[in-house]
Amino acid sequence: MSRRRGTTLCCFVILVWIKVYFIVNERSATYWKLCRKMDWPHRYWTRRIKKLGVVVCGGFLLTLLFSLSNISGKFKFSDSKLRFTSTELDVYAWLNDTTSFCKGHYTAYGHTFFKLRSAVYDPKKDFFTIQCDEWMWFKKPSTYWFNGNYAPPKYSESLTFVRSKGHDLHNTLKDNNITIVVNREYPHNFYHAMTQWYNIYVLSRLFKFDMKKVNILLLDHGPVVHIDEQWKLLFQEVRKSENLTSSIYLREAIFNIPGHESPMYYFNLTHLPFVEEFSQYFLKNFKLKSKETYNCKNLTITLILRHDYFMHPGVSNEKRIAERKFKNEDELIAKLKSEFPGHTVQTLIAEDMSLPEQLSMTSKTDILIGMHGCVLSQTFFLPKHAMVLEMFPNFWEIKMFFNSLARWRNINHEYWKNDDKRNEYANHYTYVPLSVIEKFAVRARTHFICSIH
């Protein structure tokens, strides 16, 4: 239940309660007058009517209390952003802050995610069912509050129950593996995919499972996006709910931490939990390893280029217009080659490369340059000695996504923002003055403690 709906319900209950109270009292006075006129034992009837009023009002009071118990938790921190200002985050504390229902068939962790045991998912009705013999009144899964308003509270509130007879598994697909249930907010965005993958890695550390051996159930609907193939490279089996033709039984289903509730959004954290472990695991999954040292005679400079791309390959021929593109790509490449003669200058166009190809390139990159965009998530996999130059158009607000990521990995991060509107062109192109590269190259020579020229 949303805050608005909960408030409306409370107001409605209060108004009805007040109305009934006055009606009962008004009728009590009317009957009292009638009894006097007809010489009836008015005291007896007045007392009975007042008792009835107390009972009715008491019933409405209980209803009000139940409604408040059902939504009070939703008010507490659900829309608060103060948690994102934290400088420390102990993810293991989630395991010590648990609330269970239905004899462990539903367990919530730290108001962040929950786990279901022996659950059935109905793809047509888009809800989960668990076995439950408990009598739940004031305390039940729908009363448990979660940070944010993403998938966990939605599916927690829509949860249905079966009694001791258990599930009817006739014509039901069975999955006895651990399943991570994911609702992607932006399925096409690589940064948001990275938050989901990182969140699953955090869960793997908490519950001690191998990411490569778990299944994924994607709840979001929509046509195929280019990142769908990347999911298949990371997990044992990936299912989309809209492709299921029948209900599916899940022995253990863990609802992933929502992307927008990821520790990666806690930009003020001193340390991001498992940041280096995740980086190494991810590269190892593709049989890669970031280089440990740099060669002064042959640095690798990678320039990320953003181009319009097919958002739904194989489904639509319409290209998505990319924002924050370089107006002068060729000039920038030539300038980098002149500032770093004899070194490797290469370009990365994510839409034209597979995920392993991108990782192979960035894991060996010494200097990564690009406009603000999701591909800068590759900062996760840069060598520890690398440098990052992030650029912003005049019309774009400076964001902390990649600055924080670089800081957590102790990687040097710089940014440049265009302050001259004359450098902005139609279709989201930005002209980058060559002096920006020239000044950055001077600082890069100092950073790498060697003569690049």
C-alpha cells in the first residue's frame, strides 16, 4: 500500500467512525425523548443504545489501528534518502536484522530484500504464492516496510498463501536451484545492469553461493535489449517471466536488492563492500585479469565513443538517440596520439562489442576517457594505477556515479564540464576543445612518473 492510499484509508475510517458516533448519540437522544413521551423504561433502552454505540465505535477503532499498523511501517524510512548519506555500510548486518513469517517461508533482511522458500510464481497474474498456516492479523509480509518503492515491497504486498495442503504443482515448471529474482528498472542501461550484478555478488557473499551456478528470473517486461545477452554469460540460466508458459516452482527465491538501493548508490561511503573482490571475480569469469603494472614506453589510452544504437536488436530497426556525444571525435583521437606518441590510442564503442571484448580492452587500459555515461562503469575493471577523465556537456548535471567508483578503487579520477554553450550542437553533440586533452596529458605524465614523450 502506498503512502497516499494509506493516508486516504485512515482519513476515511476516521470520518466514518465520527459519523457513526454522532448518529448513535443522536439516535440515543431521539429514543430517550420517545421513551419519555410513551412512558417507556427509557433508562434501560438508552443504556442499551449507548452500549451499542460503544461497541460500534470500538470496532471502528480496531479497524483504524489495523490500518495504521498496515501502513505505519511504510512511512518509516521508505521515502527517506538519509541512508544514502552514510559513510559506512555493513552488509552483514542485514543477516542480523531479519523478520520471518510463515515458518520461514518468507524472510526479510534489513528492510532491503527478502527470500522465499518453496514458492510458486504465476507469470500471468505476476505474483508469488507460499505455504502459510499462521494466523496473521497485525503482522504479516505486507506490513513489512522496505527502503524505496521498487520491486520488493510490490511483490511482498501481493504475496498470496496456501494452507497446509501445499501447492498444486500440476503442470508447473520446477526449479530446485537457487533463483535470484530481479526486476530491472532500466534493462537497456549498462550501469544499472552493473548495480544488479554487483548486488547479486553481495548476496553470494552473504548466502555463500556461486553466482555462476544460480538461475535468474527477470520480472521486467519488454522487448529484447542488447544487455540481455550479457546476463546469459554470467549465470547458469536466465528466464524472463513474460516468456514463461506456466507457473514455476522455486525451491529458494531471493529477491535481489533493487538497483536504486544498491550500495553503489551510497556515494559517500568510505569503502564499497567487496569492490575489489567483485572486480576480480567478474574478470576471472571471462578468464581475464587486469594488468598490475604500466609500461612507460607503451601506455594504453582508451577513448569511449557514444553513438546512436539499436536499443532492441532484432525487434526494431529504430535507433536510440544517444546523448553526450563528441562532436570532434577525429580531432580528439589525433590529439591524443600527438600527446602520447608511440603509445596505444584506441576507441571503445560498446554497442559494437561483446562484454568480454570490452572487458579485455578496459582491463588493460591505463587512461580511460569518455563522456559521462554507463560505459564508464568499466572503471570497476581498470588497473589500480589507471586514470579516468570524465566529461560533461554544458546541459548535464555533474553526477557522482563514476567519481565514487574510482575513489572506492583508489583510481585517479578527473572531470571536465563544458562551460561554453557555443560548444553544444544539435542531436546532443559537444565539441571538446583540444586544450582539455593537452592540459590533461601534462597531469598524466606526472601521474605515471615517467617521461611519456
